[in-house]
Amino acid sequence: MERKFNFSLDEYYHIYSRGTDRREIFLDNNDRERFLKGLYVYNSGKPIKFRDIKDIRYENILRTNPYTAIGSFCLMPNHFHLLLRETEEGGISAFMGKLLTSYSMYFNKKYKRTGGLFEGTFRAEHVSNDNYLKYLFAYIHLNPVKLIDSEWKVNGIKNQKFAENYLKKYRYSSFEDYMNEEVDEREETLILDKKAFPDYFEQKKDFKDFITEWLTYRDEEEGTLLMEDKKDAQNQ
């Protein structure tokens, strides 16, 4: 589907894409780690061959200025979510082109397949206001809850503590980078540029309280979680 807008400098965007025919695009942890490292490596104009850096830690990889600022990310079995801010003219398109092309080539070679891996061009939504931007930090980070309870948005959380612990241990999103105290030991933290986004969460407790509120708050009249009210957040 063709986008009806152009990316603009210093604007925020929710980027997402899923596998063609809804197929899984991450089949094991090596796939997930390969994609995460790609988020760091390909966010740069410097030509880098992945085979040359696959065993090198993030902090030892030399990059030029990033194409875009990444505020949050989450990998799911058949799709992913990113929250980006365009910091270089044409940066998001250049970054996503390098990231998805490289990962598709890796995936097809590993699993001996041909053809497109992703469902057309990556999707993008312009984040038009502050309420929607803050909302996306919950929407993106809470995606993994569907892996343990696919109906949680409708029926509510049956075990809040279990869900929160699951999110903390889910390494393939930036949840841990906002929540956990030991985040300095996690090299994937370097993927993020938190300073390019509003400081909604000055302390880790602020983020924890924010997530807990979204996990538990329900619309009493509708009986459904407000996580479904994406359009409302966009229009506020």
C-alpha cells in the first residue's frame, strides 16, 4: 500500500512490517539477534558487511551519524514494530531499505527459500501529537503479552505479575532497556537514542507505572482495554 505522506525531518513515525502471507520471519533466537544487530549496524551511512562484524560487540562497531533515532522496538514471530524519528533527510527510507534487504537475504539463504519475505513495502504512521507518541511506548512494548495470552486485550490480564515478568525477560524488545536496573550490561541498549524523544520516563519507576496502568486499565462502559483505542490517541 502506497504511503500518502513523505517522511519529514524531526518528525516521529511508527514503522512496522510483517511476513508475507503472515508467515513467521523469526524462527529462532539467532534470527532475532541478527535483526536486532541490523537495527544498529544499518542505521548508518557507512557501508558495513555483516559477516565482518557478526561476532563484534555493538560498542566496537564503527558507524557514521545514524540515519534515524530509534525510540523503541519489538520483534514478534511474524512482524516487528519500531518507533523512529527522522534525523537525516531520507534517513528512514535508507535505513529500512538496508535493514530489510539484508535480513531478507540472510533469511532466504539460511532457510533455502526464494521470493519476498515481507508483505510489500514497510508500513508507516506519522505520529501527529504527544498523546499518540507516548501511547506508542505502551503499544509497542506490550505486544509480547499476546504470546502468552492472545485475548488479553479483550478479557484482561489474568496474572499481572506473570505478564510483567514475561515482558522483563523478553529480550527482543526495548522493554528491558526502559525497565531493568541492569540495563548497562545489555549491548542492545545502544540501538536506542532516548535523548531524541520526550523524557516521559525520568525514572524506571515512571515507565513501570505507565506499563502497569495500560496492562490493567479498562473502559468500564465498553469493557475493553484502552490499548485498542489507537485512533483516539492519534486524534487527541
